Amino acid sequence: MKKIFEKVLGWFRGIGIDKHWHFIVGMIIAAFFAMVVGLEVCILPVIAVAFLKEMYDTVVKLVPIDWWDLTATILGGLIIQLFVYL
């Protein structure tokens, strides 16, 4: 059991810190739209914001789309969306 825990912890530490921030921001956006705005499908604004942020990086900063950033943001919003459905 300890080996499994260490393996999972090592995998988690191997993920870049920016992906953690994207995940947290996705959760915050979804929570805002779920609680304050009362939107039932709060994952849609998360997808829109994540996509717009990546488009901004592509056009202004001239870097290619980081699909892992987009995925981490959407996964963060998906966690909150699951709580909304429950």
C-alpha cells in the first residue's frame, strides 16, 4: 500500500505547478457561476474561459495552444459540475 501511495504522490508531484493553478481556477470559475449566477450547467463558462485564455496566449504571446492547460482548467470545472448535479 505504501508503494502505491508513493507512486501516486510521485506522479502528482511530477505535474507542473501551472497545471495545478489551472485546475484551481477552473474550480473557482465553475463555483462562481454555480453559486452566484445560479447557472445549472456551470462547466460551459469554464470551457469558454479556458479556450479564450489559450487563444489569447496564441495570438498575443505567440505560443502554441497548451492542450494540457486547457484540460486542467476544464477538469477543475468538472469537479464543481459534478457537485452541482449531486
